[in-house]
Amino acid sequence: MANSAFGIDLGTNNIKIYSRADDSIMIEKNMIAIENKKTLFAYGNSAFEMYEKAPGNIHISYPLCNGVIADIKNMETLVRFFIGGLTKGNIKGGDYYVAVPTDITEVEKRAFYDLIKDANVKAKKIMVVEKAIADGLGMDIDVKNAQGVLLVNVGYDTTEISILSLGGIVLSQLINVGGKKFDEAIRSAVRKEFSLIIGGKTAENVKISLRDLEQEGKGAVVYGRDIVTGLPVEREIPTALVDETLQEHFSTIIDNIKVILERTPPELAADIYRHGLYLTGGASQVSHLGELISKGTGLSVNMAEQPIASVAIGLSRIIKDDNYKSVAYSIEGMGK
Ligand SMILES: Nc1ncnc2c1ncn2[C@@H]1O[C@H](COP(=O)(O)OP(=O)(O)OP(=O)(O)O)[C@@H](O)[C@H]1O
Ligand SMILES: [Mg+2]
């Protein structure tokens, strides 16, 4: 029987793990709930369920911040529990392919390797794959032969903008804009315009339902606390206010794409103009972003079919097909 193998995309919001044994991708919130500073209380989606509702002695947090590991101990715990869940508590040695952002330091990259090594999951082999390469494979791009691919992943804490060519990364930039900033912008606009405090999950729901609401010509009905009276109230937020609020962050993404395009060697630019830009990541689905990027850059935009899972789908292709193994590399012993 083939070795067990896992492909891990540690996102700041969602952790995605491909498992070869059942050929499927698990998607769970990358969150941990700790009780009284020491006991694991909940993890993944169930920790997220409690978020913003839990009492003071239960601390709920994301162990990743801006695409890098901020809380190593809790991240190790999460990886161990998720892998334990996928193997029904019977963790045997396996191969691990972990996706990392490109535009981070070597030390931060190495932390992803050390994480798997130290998570007690009996890793036999740990390979690293640049996220954008996995993303490209996940979107069915022939990354090994294509000469000039512009890929943009809009996630939770981060947006990664990359130029790929012949299986490698030519340029890459990680910026701190994504779904989290979109949610925060919605919260502060509602607070300013309606004197209403809403929770992060409510803001996220407004963002996710924006497209449907616009199509139906309806506003977003939200519940929150009135700043003046302190009482819970219901209000209808016009979608135009939400659109306007998100503009600033959309512009940041578009401006950064343009900067990357300006720095792209002209021979690669030709391919990019021919094929258009590839857009993925959960938050890339927010209403109007794709069309505004297209307008702002003059490029056609190819949207991912499975934007949250595209990196993990790419990792699954690397695990299943030896032709793609060469895009993964080992960083064992590096930087020590
Ligand atoms: N239909 C949707 N419309 C808009 N945003 C969405 C939609 N579905 C999910 N999102 C947003 O996508 C984000 C999560 O996407 P994703 O899983 O790609 O991020 P991540 O990989 O965890 O983050 P990062 O790559 O920054 O580390 C969240 O902000 C979520 O609100
Ligand atoms: Mg991501």
C-alpha cells in the first residue's frame, strides 16, 4: 500500500488538509479554544462556533497571523488533532507537503517545516511547496510549462500576488489585505453611519451575502447594539454603503497588482495578457472584486472554481502525480 500522505495549507482563517488515504480535503477553521490558559476546550469549526460568545476564561484565537505562524504551540496542537482525526487516532508515519507563502523570511518558512516535525505526527518526509505554485496546479494551470502566469490569492489576513514561470516564482508579494479587513471595514462603516455595533461574524455574513442581496435589490438586515441606547436592535444596511466601504481595500489590491505587472519582464507579460489573471482565495469571491481587478488592470480575470481549496487541490496533484514532485523541495537542515 502507498504511504500515507498529507497536503497542508495553513491559512490564517481556514486550515485545509488533503489526505491521500481517502482522497479528500478537510476544511476547518484554524482556531483553538483554551480554557483557563491550559486546557484544550475546542478546536477548528467548533472553536469558531464559540468565538465572540465564550466567557472570559475561554481564550479563542487564530495561531497564524499575516500568513506566518504566530503561536507555535497551539498550531502544533491543532495539526496533531486534525491529523489524529483524519487517521481516526491511529497516526502512522506519512509524507507531508506543506504550502508556504513566498514573500516571507527563511526563518518564517522554516517554521512551517519545524511545525510538522515537532507536531508529533510521525512525519517521515516533509516537503515544502510555494503556495502560488500549488494554487496554480489547483486551478489546472500547466505551471511547469507556462511562461508567465499572474496569480492572485485573496485570503483572510493576506493577499498574495505572484508571477510564475516554468514551475518557479519570478515575483511575489504578500500584502496584509483580505477578508478580515473587508469585515472590519463593514463593521466600522455600520458603526459610523448607524451608531450600531455589530459582531465580526455578522459583518462576514453581510460580505458573503452581498452579491445575492444586490441581485435581489435588498439591503442587509443585521442585529447589533445601538451605541446610544445600549440596546439590541435590528437595522437594514444598504448594499451601496458596503460597496463604498470595501473600495479602499479593493484599490490596495489593484494597485499592488499593477506594481507587480510593472516589474514583470516583458516576455512574461505577453503570456499574462494572453491568458489573463488567475484569481483565487476565499475572499476573492466578494462582490465586484473580480470585475474591478479586470477594469483596473485591463486583464481578463479567471476565477477559481474552488477558491478556498485551490492550494490544497494543487498539493493533492503533487502527491498523486510524480510528474509534479519536482516543484516540492526540502528545507531540512537549512538555516541551522
Ligand atoms: N462567498 C464569499 N464571498 C466573500 N468572501 C468569502 C466567501 N466565502 C468565504 N469568504 C471569505 O474568505 C476568507 C477565507 O478564505 P481562505 O480560506 O482562502 O483564507 P485563508 O487561506 O485562511 O487566509 P490566508 O491565505 O490569508 O492565510 C474569509 O475572510 C471569508 O469570509
Ligand atoms: Mg490562504
